[in-house]
Amino acid sequence: RQENTAIPLGFDYTVVQGLSAELTQKLEAARPENIGRASRLPGMTPAAISLLLIYLKKFRGTTRKAS
């Protein structure tokens, strides 16, 4: 279920506290379209995926309020 969670094109990975600089760079370069693809990046950990999911939930909440 979470594998299909979309990652918006404009998502700023630098705001995700706890991600290593290396993972942030990989995510910025790859720009995966969903969590499933992000999880397959070399070096991606379950903890990093959890952080992404938390921040994506926050990101979605702020974009809804702005609409």
C-alpha cells in the first residue's frame, strides 16, 4: 500500500531531517515518482522510507490547506 504513495514532483528532500546527505542527493537526482521506487535506490533504508512517509504526509497537509 505505501509503495504506491506518490512523491510530488516539487518535493524538497532537503527538508527531511534525518536523511543523510548522500540519500538526499540520490533522491534529488532520481526524483522517484513513488515510495516503491525510492525504496529501491541503493543505500535507502527502512528508516529513511519512514522519514519520507512522515514528511510526505506533512507536505500533503500543507498543500491541501493552501488550496
